[in-house]
Amino acid sequence: MGREARVVMEDGARLMERVRAGDGTAFERLYDSYHRLVFGIALRMLGDATMAEDLTQNVFLKVWSSPDAFRDGNFGAWIARVARNRSLDVLRSRSLRDESEIPADLAEPGTLDDAVFTRLDSQRVRSALATLPDEQRSPIEMGFFGGITHDEIAKRTGIPLGTIKTRIRTGLRKLRVELDGAVSR
């Protein structure tokens, strides 16, 4: 069992090398392998499935648009830490919005800025998604928001699996172009 776990970790790092080169298939494999981990962490921390879905999408779009953020090592541990940190940002943001007035001293400097940038990234992603044709946007939303596999999307829509993968890959490429620079700033 230990050997199998090492293979998965190595695969994540190898797949990220391919993602850096713009390989959409490698990104799909990363997403298929790790989206449940990210969603699970977000759901446990946030206690809200919709927020966890949004966060999962945000994390993976960041992986696609800024692949150099992962340098090397255990991809599973890295993406789990990213999911945890993003969840903490959302929780901090939520607690700031719940306050009737701004506290005199914030617990951590920069927390408000981080929360604002997280919301802006989410808004940019939603705007970029809205520019995609429905045939690309729909399967991306089903996969990222619904947390379902490409196989399940194909079964639910009655569209061949290869077509679903092509539409997702094409849509993700368009999103990367649309978000390039905006998300990585």
C-alpha cells in the first residue's frame, strides 16, 4: 500500500510538469485524481457544499493558470495545503463580513487584502466562464461545481466521453487565455 501511495504522489508531480507545458490532458488527470481531496477539505472547513464547490473550482483554475506555483515534491500534500489556506481565507472573509463594524485591530495583517483578492478571483472566473459557449461551459461546471467525473458527465448528457474531454480541454484553454495575467497577478 505504501508503494501505491508513492506512485500517486510521483504522478501528481509528473503531471504538473506536463501542465506547465500546457497539456490539458494532464490537467484533467490531476483534476480527476485530486478534486475530491480539495472538495473534501473545503467542505469540512466551510460546512457548505456550494462554497466548497466554488473553492474547488478556484483552486484548480489557479493550478491551470499558474502552474509554476507548484515547484516540486508531494503534489497531494501541496494541493491539500492550498485548499486549506483558501478555505481559511474564505472563513476570514466571511467573519469580516459578519461583523457589524470593522474591529480596531485585525488578527493578521493582510488578511483583508487576501480575502478581497480571493473574491475578485472568483468574480473573474465566473465572468470568464460566462464567455464560453454552453457546450464547453456546461461540462466544466458539471465537473468543477458538481464534482463529477468526465465519465459521469458523458453518461448524464449522452455525449461521447471523447467529445466531453475535448470540450472541457478547449474550454479550459480559453479560460486560461481569458484569465492569463488577471488571476496570476
